[in-house]
Amino acid sequence: MIEFYNVDLNIDKKTILRDVSFRILKGEFVYLTGASGAGKSTVLRLLYMDLFPDRGTVIIERYSSAKIKDKEIPYLRRQLGVVFQDFKLLPDRNIFDNTAFALRVIGMPGKEIKRRVLRVLTDVNLSHKRNHYPDELSGGEQQRAAIARAVVNNPIAVLADEPTGNLDSDNSLEIMEILQKINQSGTAVLMATHDNELISAFPHRIIEIKEGRVGR
Amino acid sequence: MGFKRARLASVITITSLALALLLAGYFILFSINVNRWIGEKRSQMELEVFFENDVSNAKAKALTAQVQKIPGAGSVVYISKKDAAARFEKEFGRNIYDVLDSNPLPPSCRVKLKSGFQTSAAVQKIVLQIGRIEGVSDVVYEKELLRLIDYYVTWIYIILGGFGAILLFIAVILLYNTIRLTIFARRDIIEIMGLTGATASFIKRPFLIEGFVQGLLGALFAGGLLSLSVSAIRRLLFHSLVMQDNLYFILIGAGIVIGMVSSALSLSRYLDRI
Ligand SMILES: Nc1ncnc2c1ncn2[C@@H]1O[C@H](COP(=O)(O)OP(=O)(O)OP(=O)(O)O)[C@@H](O)[C@H]1O
Ligand SMILES: [Mg+2]
């Protein structure tokens, strides 16, 4: 479903990834680990095709980095939900509208949007805060809203780049439980992290990047 | 899509666009009027063609017809010896026969020139051709004035052209930068649109609409101010200021195009891969 085939990536003549290959199966939960600067965020950017490999191929379902046209990239991204350490919520609209944003930009009708957003906000335990603005929410709540936005369009995979990086351990646990729940409903999760405690509390397969390579 | 933010930036964009269009409007207005004035001066130019004093009336008329045939000659008015005497009386208030025994004024004709034959070089050519006609004694015109007009016109056009180019350059830089700033202020929303799978055209649409509206508003402002200036100038300075109303439509068209193009240009760097 998600595959890296012998991917090389250089940025400004610096080698970031060298001959990286891995595969993530449908509905799998996988950690992406490595020291700071190892290339975790870079792997995720290659997956949502914000970057392209210098050699090798990235494949997501029926999209291949070698063949995808610029026009198809939005449709690839509708299959993926992305979550960042800094939440990336829009400060000028409330939680409902932040979540609905992902559906509005793909032109879904308003009634369907409302139904889906309310359901997913309930899933992340935020429906009572739907009329609040991001700066009125705690970090954990903001991250839950960001997760709601990522999954509201039923992606095949959630790509989470250190989603607990800015959170205390209680909030991190809550985020992990939500990601587990999402995973159990059939969505693959690829989570970049270097929090070993979380990894041992919620054990899953680990892909480690070290000096630009992935251990096999 | 909630474009409430950056309202100030939008005001700045509209203002700078209006300013640029207003300056362009003034520039065009000035050019139209300078052009018109020069054209008037040129078309007022007349050649006076004097025939030999002793040609008969009939021969002089035939000569006039010959002059008429020369390329570039517009309306030609024949002035007989009698007409000349009448003119003399009108101008000097005395009958020429009171002063002299006979009428020394030769028959002549006055030649207006067609547009396109009113530059110094063209006039000289026509004068030469007329002078070659048998029976023509002299051709008189305001040689010096024509030379001056030709000289200054070149300079006026060079200066106007340079001024216009500088104006255009400033306007584009100003506008490009303000719009770039407003789009920079919205890079977050553009980024999230891109990440959530919005197509490039979907992302562009509100910005293009905004560019359209800002261009239209800027042009309307500029047009309004220009129209006020025109009536003020007419009242206070030049009663006969010439204004072409389609200039307003040109301003509106230019405003809309500039607004949309600058939006699209400043967006493109954020959208190069979606
Ligand atoms: N735009 C860029 N320009 C230059 N170098 C970059 C750029 N983006 C990433 N890099 C380099 O690529 C390498 C990998 O970066 P990346 O952000 O993927 O690391 P990471 O594993 O996510 O680190 P962290 O745990 O700190 O988030 C780093 O050495 C970084 O300096
Ligand atoms: Mg990172």
C-alpha cells in the first residue's frame, strides 16, 4: 500500500536518504524513528509528495512518484491525513470550521460536511469545544482537532510527524489512544517519534533511519 | 473562505493600484492633450502660393487646380487679385487704389495640408513641388514655427515615453509587493489547503476573485479621481481640456487584468507543485 523502493534524496547536494526501502501494509501501525535530523520528516514529505526522490520510487496505492502528474497530487493527498507537531490549525476559525476545512476544500456538500465533522469530533472527544477557537484550547485539544481534520475524509493512512512532541505525558497518552482507535478502524498510521516510552507503552513495528539508511 | 484577515493589506493594495492607475490616467490625459495641441498647430499651418503678377484670372485658377493635385494638398482656396485687394482693405482699413494707382497684389492660393503631410520634411517636399509649377512665383509658410514644433515634439515624446515607462515600472513593483505580502500573510491557509488535497485551481480561485475585485475597485477610485480632476482642470485652467471617455474603460480593464495577474503571479511560488 505504501512503499519506498531504493529511494535516494539529496537536499542542496547533501545526502539525506540513501537507498531507503520499506513497505507499510494496509491498516498497519508503524513507528518511524531516528535521531533529530535523521530524515523522519523528509520521509513523510516524500509520502505526501511535497518532495520527490532523486532515485528510486515512492508508491502510495495507485500513485507512483515516478509517474504522478502535478494535477494528481491533490487527489493523492485526499487519501492521506497529515498531523504535525505544531498542529497547524487556522487561528481565525473555530474547531468545527478547522475540521470542516479538509472537506470544504475538496468541494463536499455542506450537509454531508456537518454530519462527518460532528461524528469525527465526537470520536476525538471534542464535540463540546466545536465552537471554540484554537487559542482557547489546550495543546492536547488542539492536537485532537488536528487529528480530526486529518481523518475526517477517511484517509487510507495517517502520517503523524511527532504528534506528541509538544505535549505532556497525559496528553500524549490520550493522543496515542486516539491514534490506536483510528488504526483499529482500519486506517494505517505512520508516526514519526523519538519518544521511546510511548513506543514501549504502545508497541508496534519500528522503521529506524540512521545515517540516511533504514536498518533491515 | 474567510478572507477577513489582512483587510488592511487589501486596502493598501487597492490604494496603490488606484494610485498607479490614476498616474497612468493623468499621463494618458496629458499625452492626449499634447498630441491634440500639436495636431491643431500643424493643421493650422497654411501655405500661401503666389502666382506671377501678370497671369490672367483664368490662368491663375488653372494654376490653383494644379496645386490642388499635388499629393498632400488638402483644401485649396483661390484668392484673385480682387480678393487680395478686399483683404488688404479689411486688414489695413484703406482701399489699395487710394494708395496706389494699380493693384500690385498678385493672385494667390492658400493651401491646407492633409494630416500626415504636416511635418517639416513633408512640407518642404510639397513646397518644392509647387515651386516647380510654371507661373508660381513664391511659396510662403511658417517655416520656423514648423521646425520648432518638429524639434520639441521629438523631445516631448521622448520625455513622455520615459516618464510613462518609469511610472509603469513603479506601479508594477508596488503592486507586486503589496500582493505578495498579502499572500505571504496567508501562506498558512494555502499550505493547509495544499496538505488537505485542494486543487491548485481551487486554491487560486478566491485569490483571483479578490484580485479582480481589488482591480475593479482600484480602477473605479482612479476613474473617479481622474474625472474630478478633469472637471477641475476645465474649470480652473484649461477650458478646452480634451478627455476621451473610453479612457475610463481602459483603466477598468487594466485594473482588473493587473489585479488578477499579480495575484496569480504572487501565488505561483506557493503552488508550484500542486
Ligand atoms: N529545506 C531544507 N533545506 C536544507 N536542508 C534540509 C531541509 N529540510 C531538511 N533538511 C535536512 O534534512 C535532514 C533531515 O531533516 P528532517 O527534518 O527530515 O529530520 P527529522 O528526522 O524530521 O528531524 P527532527 O527529529 O528534528 O524533526 C536534516 O539534516 C536537515 O538539515
Ligand atoms: Mg522532523
